[in-house]
Amino acid sequence: MKILLITAIFPPDIGGPATYVPKIAEALADRGHRLTVLTLSDHLNHDDSCYPFKLVRLPRFIWKPKRLLKTVLSIIELGRETDVLFVNGLALESVLANLILQKRLVLKVVGDLAWEWTTNKAWISCNFEQFQQRRYDLRVEFLKELRSWWTSQAHRIIVPSKYLAKSVSEWGISPQRIQVIYNSVDSLNGVKPARVPLAAPLKVVTVGRLVSYKRVDRVLEAIVSLEDIGLVIVGDGPERSHLTNLVKKLGLFSRVYFTGQRTKEETLSFMAACDFFILNSTHEGLPHVILEAMGLGLPVIATAVGGTPEVVQDGVNGRLIPPDKDQELQIILADFLKKPEERLRLGRAAKVRVKDFEFQRMVEETISALENNNRCPL
């Protein structure tokens, strides 16, 4: 197959798609498929010769209408000679381009962009599930309709969890067009721990874009009275200044380390240097970073939202907490302090569990989704 793989982020960016796209693209190229990857990028002067596929970078920080037009035109140009568009980001641009190209389009959905956009702009203050059920003002309803429209134009929709499959079907998409393909993780046995400039005896790490629904602020509040715990925050985003101010307000300056945005290798090294991992989001599809934490043998504390309970079993290979029970987070953190043997047990079980998410299986299932000859999107 000739495949145009479209994404909004790619290394050195971090995030789920930035981890997934290079791995799946390389695996597809290794199997004889011809790949071109189109991505947005902060900078265009990267040496991309290490990749076994063509990589086209477009500037991210330009006027958004101009960027949308440039992206659509680039997809049309690159897509003329391809068999399938594999869309992992820039879904609207891809669907607009495909109105002209009329190619098979496979869309990977890892969340609800309408909810993320409106949450980040503080237009709404509800969780993911409430957003799907409630009605809002015209601007929010327009974004919901737009998201449903571009999703409906895909011939096949890939989701990383059963939870997301159900959510997408509620957008008016036939369940027969939705395919669950779980994310995977490679062996992480050789990762070397980074140096973390914290003196706290126990270090917890959280990784991701610093946005409000990740609720890193609640983690900061939970560790205030637990003086033996230090927190490593890997990532950047619009909440960074708020979190920095909160660290000062709570008197946690010596116990919190912001790494900023890091490469995937650096991120894994920071994770490997810590004692356990926490993800306190109000919503997740099925977070790739949880699989990585488990692959490193880190016990995981996560909110029981989205697809996370499909991976983490409470008390078996990690701990799950209700998203609205902040006090329970503090109780589990205190418990981890007092019971190192429990942390080790959960970490060992996590490493066993993650073997179920095997990379080759994910690749074969993805190829099957890309090759399906059912062209009709309706």
C-alpha cells in the first residue's frame, strides 16, 4: 500500500500520537508499504534522515486559517498517489482534502477534540461523559457537530479502548465502522534513570500536556502533608504558569521538579528514575503513557476514567481512584509511603500485565484496518 499518515505532533514533540506514529510508520515501512508522514512542527530544520519513510513538516505557529489551507493543499498534493489516508491528527484538514481526493480514509480517534477545545478555552466546566449528554450554546454545539461530521466521513475508525468505541458510536457513527485496536509498548528494560534534583525519599512522576483536565494541581495539593514525597512533572502546556504559582503558594518549591517538554527517551529516563507513576485526569481514551509506566515496572495510580480500567486493575497491578475523590488520592499516596512491599508487588504485576499489549498484534490489526476494501463512508 501507499499510505499518507497525517499527524499533528511528531518527535521531538511528546504525547501519545508522537510516540505511536513513528513506531507504526516504521513497522509499516518494514513490511513493504510506502509511507509518507505529514506533521506540524515547531521548527522545520530537523534531520529526519533516520526515518525509513518520507517526512514532511509544516509550520505549526502561523495564522491558523493560513495553516489550515496550507495543510489541506499539502494533503491533496501528497495524497494523489496514495491508496489510503491514515489520519492520527488534523482530522478536519484531512477530511476536507479527501472531498477532492476521494481516497480510503482511516481515522484514529483517541478522544473528543470538541470537549478538549472547549475545556481548554474554559467555555465549559464538565467532564467528558457530561459533555456527550448535555446541550450547550451555539459555538459549543457547532464544534460537536463539526467533530461528528468529520468522524462520519472516515471509512474506518480506530479507537484504543472499548470505552472510546462506545463514545464514538454515540456521535452517530455505526459501531460496525469502529474497530478497537489497543495501544502497545515495546520492552523498556534498557532505560537508564535520569538524575532528578529532588531530595525526597520517594518520587512520583506524572507525564503529559499540562492542561486543566489532567488535574496536576490536585496532585500538588495531595502531597503537601506528605513530606517524603517529591513530584516530577514531565511536559508543558497552558497550565504551566498556574502550576508554578501553586507550587510557590503551597511551599513545595524543593519537592517539585518541572522538566518541561522532553524527548521520548528523556521522558522514559525521568519515569525510570521515579518510584511510581500517577495520572489524575478526568478523562483518558487509553493513555499510552500508562502502558509505558507499567512496562518500566512502576506501580500506577490513575483515575478510573475512560479506557484506563481496561488496563489497570485496582489492587492487582495498580490503584484506581474515582475522579471526584481527591481525598482518596492522598490516602493511597500515604499508603504507598508506608508499604514499600505493596508498591513492589504492584510494579511487578504491572510489568506482567503490559505483555498483553504486544506490538506485532497492534501492527497486524492496523494493516487489516487500512487494507479493508469497503470504500463507502456512509
